[in-house]
Amino acid sequence: MTATSSAVSFVQPQTLDNDKAMRLKRLMDDFKALDTHALLEKVIAEEFSGKIAVSSSFGAEAAVLLKLVSEVDKATPILFIDTGHLFEETRQYKDVLAEALGLTNILTLQPEKIHLENADKDATLYERDTDYCCHIRKVLPFEKALGPYEAWISGRKRFQNSERAALESIELDVDGRFKINPLYNWDYDTVIAQFKEMNLPRHSLVDKGYPSIGCGPCTRAVKEGEDQRAGRWAGQEKTECGIHKSPAYEAIYI
Ligand code: SF4
């Protein structure tokens, strides 16, 4: 809960808008000593006031971030992508958390009919091409919804898998939008401890062996010793849905 950002030295990017690169450096410098709650207050109520949203899958760990956001502003826009293939338990959990935390601005995003008609009429595209399925069912609706915002908040954490091990508290996406990862350096024990301390309701699939929960056809329960996201697209090289793009800058962390 009181984890702080690590020290950072910044390498001037070659390809990025210079103003945004400098703003990123300032944010990293100004906010690096803040704890998670203070960082959320700064970005929601000051730096990006009215121009920031939260992305939430209403998955296994979502409640902690949503609780912290609700303590700053319950009307913060929460972008929830309903791909059409979600577990029904996830939709129910969204309603439970909205009620429990008093969230007043959950925006449910859905794939566009034209994309489904053109590429996934029988809703089995995930069997043939998971990247394209995620593209039309997650990435495109999400990119469209992000249009009005300068920044968005993600619940990603370093411990979740090896590809997230170098995650930092603030990034700049390739599309020039700031991405805030307030839980980036939380470990699993901290998440669990906060769940208990905050007395948060849990997603009903967690007790059935799902520590990470995406769409029904692409999520299985994990086995003992597997990493948290091993049940996502199991048996494929795919590890992310595509809404998390590479940062647009080069940085060296010391
Ligand atoms: S997770 Fe699976 S079902 Fe969901 S959008 Fe991606 S490929 Fe399709």
C-alpha cells in the first residue's frame, strides 16, 4: 500500500513528441516518492483531472485498484470491455463491486457489430485466430473509448509474469497517451493483504483456481507452481490481449 516508485534516469527518446517526453520525465521525477494512494490522487484529481480513465477487467485482483480509485473519486470513468465471451461470473462481479464501492461511472465497451459480422459471425474466431479476435473484441473498442482521455490507469503488476517484470509506475504508450500503473511494484502477498484489510468481495472464480480471469474460451484454472497468468491463452505464445502496447520511450532504471 505504501510502495514507492524507484529512481529513474531518463534517456531522451528519438522518435517521440518532445513535449510529452519532457512531461513524462517531470511526472516520473515529481511522483516517484509518492505512495500508491497519493499517486492516484495526483493523477486523477490534479495532473489529468477530467481526462483520465481506469481500465478494469473486473477480474481476480481488480477490486483493490478500484477501491483506491473510489477513495479519490467514485465518478472516475471505469472502462470495462465486455467482449461477448466473458464469464457470466465476471459480469455479476462487476455489479457487486460497483455497489460495494459506490462506483458511478462504469462504461461497458463492446465490439462493433460490423466487425463481428465481417470476421466473427459465428463467434468462434478465437478458435482460429486469437490475436484477431482480441483485436476486434478488445483492442478496437478500447482504443475508441480512450479517445477523449490523455491518460489511463492500469492494474498491472510486475509479479504477474516475466513480461511485466520491468513495469514502471508511469509509461507513455506508442499512441502518445500516458499510462499509470499505480500497483506496478506490489507483490502478490500485498494484494492479498489489502483485499483482507479493505474487506473486499472476491470474484467467485478465484476459489476455483483462476488467479487471472479473461474470456471463458481463453482462460483455464492454473496448476500449482504455474505463474499467475499461465491459464490465459494456455498452449499459445500469446500472453497479452493487445491493449497494452510497448512504451514509446527508452528509459534506463537504476
Ligand atoms: S481472450 Fe479469447 S475470446 Fe476473448 S477476445 Fe481474446 S481471443 Fe477472443
